[in-house]
Amino acid sequence: MPAGHVLELWRWPVKSMAGERLERLRLEGHGVAGDRAHAVLREHKDRIVPLTAREAPRLLAWHACYPPTANGRLPEAQLIAPDARRFDWDDPGLAAALADDLGRPIRLRRDLDGIQDLPNSVLVTFEATRAALAAELGAEIDLRRFRPNLHLAFDAPAWAEAAWEGRKLRFGGGLELELLHPCVRCAIPTRDPDTQAKWAELLRHLAARHRTQFGINARVLAPASLIAGAPAELA
């Protein structure tokens, strides 16, 4: 069976904002604890929906993280604005600062179950596929474009994960994931994580060569904590 280990672990406290690379994650039934537990909202056709980097690429210039906590409870996110100002999520000035920077009215929402496009899921990517995509395009691929939770090194060919629907990933520490389906990408990966410059060729290439897919969605079957470097195997 293909096997490998965890290269990187990522959590994105605020939907569409820059996130945090960690040495340990807690994975629960709804996904990574604290992942996309906050969102900036907008009005759309008389509905209030999350505002994402598709509509507001400037969101990617804001960084979000969680402060350390001793009691195990998930604190509210802390944000760093592009001009280096710092805000707590409950700061009364945050909404106005975001609205001013984004150039539109917004609202804020917090939901510890996660505000995900695909509920109760995590995103898994593979280094062989990232490296192959970089070779195909002749340019380095920053993993942050794809906003994964788990990035793995595996002894399997690039793009092999697209055929792994219904199989399981098992990790040292007791964590088990069910692989659901390849992740079909939107326009967000075309935005540079640091400059927000658009690279339209990335999405065109994925559409032409790889069914617009990169990474695979998964669901947590056996919750556990996971550390970077942990062994992993496909079952």
C-alpha cells in the first residue's frame, strides 16, 4: 500500500484570509479544530453569504491566527491587517477596518463548527502532485494557493490521489480519514498569497490537463491530534 508522512499542517482561522502553518492539529468530526471558524460576510441577492477572495482578493493580505491558550478552549482569532495593525475578532474597530480596506460593507461571523464550502471536511494535498504541476507549468507553485489542511509526502505517482475516492488514510496517533472526492478548484488559487496578483494560466492549465482538480477532500472518521512528520498510509 502507498505510504508516507505528513510534510505540512495548515489551519485557516478566517475564511479566505492567510492562515497558520502548525506543528500539531486537532482533527474532529467537523474537520480541523478552528479551521474557517470565522468569516467575513457580504450581502448577495438579499442573502448574507461569506465574502471570499474570489470577490475580494485583498482578503488574502490579512493574516489570521489563534493566540496560545492554556485551557484547551478555542479562542477567538487574532488578525493582522496589511498595514500591520492587530485586531482581536471581538475588537469593535475590526469591522470598520475591514470594510475600509476592502471597499465594501461587511459583517462578521464566528462558528466553531466551521464555515466551509464542503461541510465536515478537510483538504489533503500531495507533494508529488505539487511538484509535477510546477514542472508542467515551469514555475514554482506555492502550496498556500491551494489552502490545504494536510500536505503529505507519499510513495505514489503524481495525481494518483484522484483515483482514491472511498479509500482511507491512516496516521500515527490513531487518526483516520475517509477520502471523498478530488477537489475541483475555483479561481482563488490563481491569486498570489503575498501580492494577490492573478495568474490565470494556473486555472486554465488545471482545467485542460487535470479536470480543474488539485487535492482531495476527506472526512474525519477517528478524531485525534496529528503532528507534522507523522507516518501515513493508504488503506
